[in-house]
Amino acid sequence: MKKELLLILFIFLAGTTFSQNFEGTIKWAMKIDLKNAQHQDAGKGNGSAPQMDAEIKKLEAQMNEPEFKKQMEANPQLKSLMEENLTRLRSMQAVSGGTAGSFMPTGVMIKIKDGNNLIKMEGGMSEMMGEILYLKDKDQSYSIRRKNKTYSVLPKAPESKEKAPVVKVTKTSETAKIIGYTCTKYIIQVTDHGKTINQAAWTTKEIKDFDPNALSKMNSSGSKEAKFYLDGVEGVPLKIESDNAEMKMVMEVTELKKIPLDGALFIIPSEYKLVKGMGF
């Protein structure tokens, strides 16, 4: 269920970037509270802790081998990749040890130009996650690893053969001001595999540079089938709330700037190497 919640929120997030006219940046603040996280993670992690320790020690031993050290010194990209893999394993070890809160991102920065967008998470393990670049002309998303100077092509979500969740959207009369824009509250109820989650989305129609229909045009950053989550929601979401038995999550736009951006931000540097997977 956590994965489904994150997917829905990401769809709202990325959907706002499908604009023909807007150019600038949007900054989101994120607050994620894992309920009983220490108990849940510790329970799951006890069985895998020895294996995790063994993997870390094995990687450390490899990096300390004199011959491998020479290879890393001669190849900074390899050294960066090995160090990042070690950081990833140690972070996973910390999560299994009951510190899952530090694993979670605290914000998102989106840069938008000519329908292209660059998404970077902030806080938590965001440095390890890299950036997500969507190129409109190719209708394709990429994972960018600037520290390693690598990138990978993100696969498009396959058409699911599973029964679609039942989604109920209710527009309320409740309004609120968010960064100066008047927003209307929508209640979104999603029922899937016998479980129901409730979300609230605060959206505005006052941002004229955004296409009001953009939210239903997801095709690369998320599944085409995922658009049903957004049917009935009008305007640009500036705040999203979600709460279920596992976690409580709040995302809110804290800054929106209409400023010219350098087109080079939306080009994969020629010296970057294409790698499979996420480039870890």
C-alpha cells in the first residue's frame, strides 16, 4: 500500500509539469510519518540484518584490496559508483535497524521548460536517488546520476491486467490559500484489493500557464492507466494529504517561480555513460 500511495502522489506531482507555457520552478515540502515504523522495520530487518552486514563487509573488503584501489584511483567513475553502493547498503541497514524516518525525502524541486521537466528529491536518501529528467519530444524519462556521470532510461509502466481500483472523487466547498492561490479541496477515496485509502487534494485554477487537462495526460512518468486517479479533479494540486494505517503523508507547494531556465538543464551531457537499471 505504501507503494500505491507514493505512485498516486507522484502522478499528481509529475502531472503538473505537462504544460506548454509554464517555465520556472516548483518546490514541494514533504512530511512523511511512518506509523509504528520502528516496530515494523525492526521486525522485518532482524532476519536480514546478518545478510546486510555480510554484504557491507564484502564490499568494504573489495574496496580495500590494493589492486582494486588502483582501479578506482584510475577510474573516478568506478570509485564514485562503489562509494555510492556502500552508502546505499548502509542506509538500508539503518532502515532495517529502526530509523526509517531518516530514509524518507523531505521535499521535491521541479524545473520546467518547454514541456520538459527535471525532478530532484531533497532530504533522506535523495542524493542516492539522483534526478528524473522527462523529455517531451521523446516522451521519455531518464534517471540522471550526476555524481557518477551516468544515466539510464526509465521503462514506461506496462499496461496492467489487474482490475482497476475503484476511485471516488468528491469536490468540497472548502477552500484555502496556498502560496497566495485560492485552492478547493477534493476528497479522493481509492479502494483496491479490499483496502480503502483516503486522500485530500487542494487544487487551484488560478495558475493560467498550466493546462487544466494536463493531469490526465500521464504517459511516461507514470502509467497511462493511472489517470483514473485524477478523473474529476480540476486545476493544479498545491497540497496533497494522505493517511492510512501505515503512514501519514503531506505534500505542499512552498514556492512557485516563473523564471527563465537554461535549456542545458534538460539535456543529458554527452560525456555521461548509459547504464542499465537505475545507475546505482
